[in-house]
Amino acid sequence: MIDDFAFPTAESRMITFQIGAICVNWSQIDASLGMILGKYIKAPSEHINVATSVLDLSRKCELIKALAFIAEDRRSYGKLEKALNFLDSDLRPIRNRYVHDSYSFFTGKNTRKVFRTKIVSIQSFKKELFTKAEHPVTQEELIGFNADLDVFSQFIVGHLMGMLLTRESAKANALEAFDAVLKESFDNLVDVMKRYRSQSKPKLE
């Protein structure tokens, strides 16, 4: 939601553009997960559409992990499990904040408002009720988050392509190149996961 919008600047326009890009990237990730789920259960696309429309992302990830545990070798399953856990535990909460928070754009002041009710101890024996928090937001942080979503997308689409690939009929050099791309996409994702879980990365509130 955008409120208090006045005198749009290049920065505020880029922020709104990047928020839209987060929505697009997330929908593509969700679509890829739906196709992966369909390949595992070998159901018609209409049935998959029904299933994915009623499953939230967390349950979809859990279902895919369970099916992958049956279908994949341990190494492939381990990579997929790490990726989906990262998506659900780390990327999803940040995506939700960026997409569902309220934004205020004034010249020189771009903020993200979080509406959340909590009682906080501010001094000994004294508490205060807070219903809103306000944080500065920049295009750089949103561009960075979209880049992280792109890295995840590259891995998950690569996993899907691996499921679609008929390895027996592919040429050896093509398989070698494909496997190298898959390895690189997972290595890149591991680098992102390490950065998110390092002590130096602030938690988005």
C-alpha cells in the first residue's frame, strides 16, 4: 500500500518499480514450484493448478521436499531441501514485508511502515503499546533483494529443467555443460544463503 504520495522523485519511482519486480519474481518462483510439484506427482496440469491454488508456499515447499525425498538421490534432495528451506524461512518473510507494508514517499524521505501491535518494555516496570514502526527504504536494498530472488530462480528453474531433461538421449558434452550450469547456480545460491545467515546481515522488521 502506498500512502502520503507527493512529488514523486526518481528514487521513489524506482522503489515502486522494484516492489513490482519483487511481485513478478515471486510469482515466477511460485509457478516453477507448481511445475516441479506436477512432475513429482505426475498429475494433469488442471489438477496441479487446483492443488497449487489452495496450497500456500510453506505447504507447497513441504510437499515438494517429501516427494523429492522419495524420487531424488540424497545429493540432489539435499540441495533442493536447503534451497526450499531458505525460500520459506528467509526469503518469504522479507518478501511479505516489502509487498504488504505501507509506503510513504516524500522528497528526500522514503519510508516503509509496519503496522504491528506489540507491548514493549521501555524502562523497569514500564511498558508501552506500539502499533506502528517506520523504516527508511532505498532502491538499493530492493534491487539487492530482487537480485537474490533471481539467484534462487536460476537454481529452481535449473532443477525443473533437470526433471524435464531426458539424459539418456542427450549428448555427453551437452550434459556436461548443463550439469556445470546447475552446479554454478547452486554455488551462487549457497553464497546468498551464507550472507543471509551471517551475523552482519540485519533482519528486516
